[in-house]
Amino acid sequence: MRIVALAGGIGGARFLRGLKAAVAPGDEITVIGNTGDDIHLYGLKVCPDLDTVMYTLGGGIHEEQGWGRTDETWSIKAEMKEYGIGPEWFGLGDRDFATHLVRSQMLTAGYTLSQVTEALCVRWKPGVRLLPMSDDRVETHVRITDEAGTRAIHFQEYWVRLHAAVDAEAIVPVGADTAKPAPGVLDAIAAADVILFPPSNPVVSIGTILAVPGIRAAVASAAAPVVGLSPIIGGAPVRGMADKVLTAVGVETTAEAVARHYGSDLIDGWLVDSADAAAVEAVEAAGITCRAIPLLMTDVEATAAMARAALELAEQVRR
Amino acid sequence: MRIVALAGGIGGARFLRGLKAAVAPGDEITVIGNTGDDIHLYGLKVCPDLDTVMYTLGGGIHEEQGWGRTDETWSIKAEMKEYGIGPEWFGLGDRDFATHLVRSQMLTAGYTLSQVTEALCVRWKPGVRLLPMSDDRVETHVRITDEAGTRAIHFQEYWVRLHAAVDAEAIVPVGADTAKPAPGVLDAIAAADVILFPPSNPVVSIGTILAVPGIRAAVASAAAPVVGLSPIIGGAPVRGMADKVLTAVGVETTAEAVARHYGSDLIDGWLVDSADAAAVEAVEAAGITCRAIPLLMTDVEATAAMARAALELAEQVRR
């Protein structure tokens, strides 16, 4: 079976680990990773979501933190502070830097981000085929208003420096309108037997992937059933600050509203948490088959059960 | 008093530390640093000699090693090995990497190496004005013949990987013929009250600086006395493998031969070690005033005594 999953960072990566544990031998998983979080720091190209997937599935992630490397050292960060060079709010450990150095050196040499990602995965062996959504530069910016006025800042600055404490007025995936899907992305969607939306951020992770021209249409017209898992439980994001960016795009922070936001033209099935069982009827009224199951990714087994439920729902909604 | 010193890496840096201890308050030291050892690694510009001077005078050097940073960590090097990306033979610690990241980012942004060096020195406060010999790329290559045939390799590969164990057939400062002295270099030489050649490598350190068009002529025609200190004691280099590169340019590994190699058109005074007192007469016969004193830089005080002797000799040969 060929499974395609669209994925952001921490939530997506943890779901994929459960998915790997749930699938049968021989099943193939292709991950289309969000690159809208990418940022250039110290002259290097940093791809937080791709790396989080790669490190998590490859056994190099800092487990508690959810991002960055295990057994990390922070010498460069300390030195940058001595040099007075920021941003101090973005944590890049020394081991992590090595990845960005390798990536940046390959990009400068003319390789595409797809090729670089494939090369990095030779080491990490994530057990999935990891594709960036696009080889073109896309950068999610957030419009805010604070004492400095109204302005657009990089998503990482909004998320990591400001902790989304300021209201997001708009989310703009800069460059997405002219970006092309990376090689293999549309083919994988077209050839998929199942397409999954992990409980990633619907706006700045999966939403950004869908904003690359051609990807949304490919998912909508795919022969495969499309099943998503709600990142919202009981009216709040399980992790992160999705409520802030949902509000910016006019979507309520509920499992039902996110399902309607994707819409029945895009998704066929939707899993909500048992706590949101009351939402099942309303989601189904929107033309999306819905089930309520436990959706907390407390460990790999619990996450694998979620993945199995998603795959079962896909069979139920298969046309 | 305005003192100009041409300097390579470890030997030059240690001499400069002694010189700083020897000069009077208000004396100004300008260091013209060799950049022929520079190498591009992992997409970054690495300037080993400039950094060794900067770290040594700024209090960040690994004392025993003579190069690199104190309290260093090696996470990136370990990661690069995991990625299968070399060269393994070149040791760049994590703290050191920060310097190369800052430098490379500034160079990419359009700043010159002079400007970058000045910016880095804002942190390091070396107590001297550190100028690269040139803002243009110059790279010392070494012609060797081994089982792979006759070929030119980067000086760092010859020195660090091969430990100069293969004969050097020629030393070529690639790019030197079209390089221009960095801003301030010729002015500093012209305005100097004393010009010093520390006991750096006469071929690949000071020789490379002199190979930048205009610098040799400026030193030769400078009003200031020029005094050098022999890096050769008792027929062998105190440190490093200068004998290999001296042989490549047809110069014997003796204190006298190095003085003659510089020549009386370039240097006015020459200090040899007490062990080479017998060479004084021959050096003076070549038109260079010569003194024999202890030349081992065992500690800062011993090195300061060498610097004082060099400054005294400069007064004696002042025209």
C-alpha cells in the first residue's frame, strides 16, 4: 500500500512514527514536508520541519523537546552571543548546525532541496520517502500589529520569539503562489492508496503545503481516500499555538471547524478525539465521515492506534 | 612608535604576544597577516593564520595546541563524519566554526575580508591592528609527487593531512600575482617606525605576504629599519616543517640561509639563536646586521625579551 502524508514539524513527525509502527511490511510511506517554516540563519538554510521529521524517524531527535538533536552541545550559540550576532531566540545546537552546513553547501553547489533532503536521509534512514513540498523558496510570514506598528514577520519570529502572544492578523506563505511542487510530489499523490493529514497545524503546516499551486488540486482529485486527524482537542491545540493562526484565517479552534476548513472537497474522513465525540454529527453533516477515538500521542503505541484508525477510516470511505 | 609586523600563524602569534608585552604604552602595532593558508571548508571561509593571531592575542587560543579555541567542543566534526563529509584531517571545533560562520556570512553580504577581520576583532580586542595581507583570494598550493602522480594540493592538505612527509617540489601562492594589498597595508608599511619579521615560516607565511605585488617593494623601500628573527635554530625549524618548504625554494635550513633568502635589500637586521652565534659573521658579510640571542619562545617573558632585542637592533640599524 502506498501512503502519502502531508506533515509539519513535531506533531507530524510523532504521528509518522506511529504510522510506521502501524503499517504492514512492504507498505510505502511518502511524506510531503512543509518548508514554509524554513529560515536563513547565519547564511545557512534551516528547514525545521523537514529536520524534525528526519531526526524523529531517524532516531536523532531530542525526545522531550520534540525538535533539535539529542546529546546536543551549544558552543556556537554561546559564541554568537559573544560576537553579538543574533537571533538569540532561535536555538540551533552544534549537531543541528552540521545538518544546515551540509544542506547549505549542497544547495550552493547547485543541488535542489529535494536532492539535498534525499542525501541527508542516506544517513538518517527515516524509513519513509521524505519530499519537501517544493524546491522553491516559500516563507510563511505573519502580519502583526504591536508597538512597532503593523508589519509582517517571519513565522519563526512569530512562533519562537513572540510565542504567538500577539494576534496574527494574516498568514502569508510568501513565494507560494509561484512555487512548483517538488519532483515526485504530484506523482506520489496521484499514485497513493491513502492520503493522510496528520494532526499538524492546519494553517501554517498543512495549509502551507496545500498553498503550493497544484498540490491542493492533486489531493482533491486523487483517487485515494483522504483522512485527517484533528490537531484540536476540546477546543484547544494539543501542542503549539494553532488557535492563533486559525483565528487569523477566520476558523474557530474546534475539531469541527478545522474539518470544515479543509472541506469535503479535500478530505473524506476525519478523526476527532473522544472528548469531541459531540462534533461527529456536525462534521458528517458537512459531508465528511467522522469517528471519535483517543487522539493523544502519548507514546508510539497510542500513536500507532491513531494511525490504524486513520487507515481503517480510509478503507471505509474508499469510493 | 608605529611597529608593523608580518605574521603567519602560531609562531607569529606567539611572538606578537611577546611584542605587546615589550612595547611602551602608546606604541601602535599593525599586523599584516598571511591569508595564503586560507581554505574553504563546508562552504565557509576559514582563515587559520588570522584566527590564530586573533585568538592568541584575544585570549581565546588553545594554549598547548597553539591553534583553535580553548574549551572547544567537537560536535560538528562528529556529525560530519556521520554524514560522510570530509575532510576528516582538518580539525574545526564548534567554537571555531562560529567564527567562520560569522566571517562567511559577512563576506557573502559583501563585506571585504579586511572589514570582516575588523568586525571580528571588535570582540577579540587583540590590542593590535590586524590587517589581512589582501582582500583578494590567495591560496598557497604545494606541488608534490606521490603514488597518485605529480599534482598541486592545498597547503593545508600538505601540512595538516600529509604532515609535510612528502617532498614539496614547488610552492605556488595561487592568485598572489593579481592580488592587491588590503587597504591600509602599504600605508602602514610606509608610515612604520620599525618593521619586524617574526620567526614565522619564511616561505609559506612571510614569503606569501611578500608575494602580494607591492608589499615586498614597500618593505624594501620603507624608511623604517626592517628586523627579522630566525625561525631556524641549529639547522631545524623550532616548530612546524619549514625545512620542507625551504628546500622546495632552494634554501638551506639554516639561520644564515634564511637571512640571505630575505636579502639585504629587504632586511637590515637579523636575530639568530645563541646556538647559531657562529652564523653572525656570515650574515653580516651579506650586508645584514646580526645578533645572537636566545630565540626560544618558552613563555611570554622570554618572547618579550626577543621582541625587545629586535626593537633594539632596529635602533642600531636605523639609517
